Amino acid sequence: MADVSRFDREFLRSVLTLAGKSDVDHLLFISDHPMGSSEMRGRPLKKKLIYAVTSDKVAEDLRAQRYQAVVIPSYDYARVEKVKVALVAAASESFVKEG
């Protein structure tokens, strides 16, 4: 991730550590800036990670790397609305199931 603060890096590390737990089924990452290899190093999360991006090109690149990716509209949603849209998109692709 380019140009992220120290807080952002620590937050991401914590989220990735939590996502690595067996109780966590999926991690929905909403960003047009996919995580870099340094963030993913040593973390077997590829099957749990779902990217929600606004660019078809970014989604295609992620899928080529065998990640799950959905495209969401680039509207200026409130944060909660963006999460809802991303969840609906992930459910429509059967990446997540209700419940």
C-alpha cells in the first residue's frame, strides 16, 4: 500500500493477524490499492480475502493473481453504505453467504 501512515500499517497488520484466525471466514478489503506482497508475506489468506474495488482493470489484475475481487460503483458513498454495497456484490458472486 503506497503512502500509508504508521497507524494504517499497524491497523492493517492487526486486521491481517485477526483474519488469519480459524474463526474468521472472510476478509472484505474495500480499496482500489491492493495490499502489497510485504503485507501478505507469510499469511495464507488468499482464499479468505475478498477485494472490493471500483476499477475493472484492478479487479482483472487481482483475479489473474487468483484473488477474489468484485467491482463496486465509484460513487461517493458514506463508509457504511460502501460496506453494504461491497457485501451485496460479494454475495452476488457467491463469495459470501447469508449468515
